[in-house]
Amino acid sequence: MSVEVCHRRVWLWDGEESSTQYWHLIVRREIGSPHEIKYSLSNAPEAKLIERLAFMQAQRYWVEHALRNAKSEAGMADYQLRLRQGWHHHMARVMPAMLFMFEVRREHKEDLSLLSCHDVVEVLRVLLPKANATYEEVFAQVEERHRRRQASIASAYAKQLRNRQYSRP
């Protein structure tokens, strides 16, 4: 793939800082797609090579693609948490799942070059054993979750009442 890259050092000021900042402006266009132009700003050190900056700009697509896969296939965006620790635990589960999908795709790159993260998830849905739970067991689990959820709501409500009592003059 051939690209044209234009690089300029530009001064930027956001109107809030006391001085301007010196940035790299990188404009990149693929020769085969003259109407598709990518613009990027970088605060990389001044000595950074233009070729390296253009390469880094091109890698952005793959980073965004990996994040999109993590959100859609590994549940990276499926969290409802109140504390930072829970978010860390959630991400600690998403990252190994993404690593597993990457390893499967890399292992089968020769014979299945178009294998996607979604394909890996679909294969796992079919091949992994399913839990043989009875309706009674499932409903018992649901009831336990509801009991815990109700206890959590009651605890939060009691805490709000205590805080209101202490905050009154």
C-alpha cells in the first residue's frame, strides 16, 4: 500500500492555557483512495521521524478494531458498577477473553484467514457444554439474586435516611 504523508509542526492554543503548544499535524492519504484523507495531531517529541508518525496513525485503525471486538464479543462495555474495583475486575475478565480469541485466530491464520472474534464466540457457543440445570435450580438462583438485590436496595435506602438525619440543622 502506498501513501502520501504531509507533516507540519503547528501551534495550538485551546484558549484556556497560558501558552500555546507545539504539535505534529499528520495528514495521510492512500494513493488508491485520493478522497479519503486522515488527519491526526500528535504531541510526540520533536525528534520523532515522520515515517514513524505516519505508521502510528495507520495503527489506530487496528486499535479501534480491537476495542470494538472487545465491546461486542467479550462484553467490555457490559458493566454496571459503582466502584472502580469492580471495573478493574470486569476488565481483568475481558482481557484474557480477548487474548484467547487472538490466540485462536493466530493459530488458525493459515487455514482460516477470515476467522473473526465473532466466529470464535459462535463456535464456542456450539461446542462448549451447556449447564444441565432444572427449572427449580434456575428459579432458585433467580430468587437468591432478587433477595440479594432487595437487601442491597434496602441498605442503600437506610443509608440515605441516616445521611438525611445527620445533615439536618
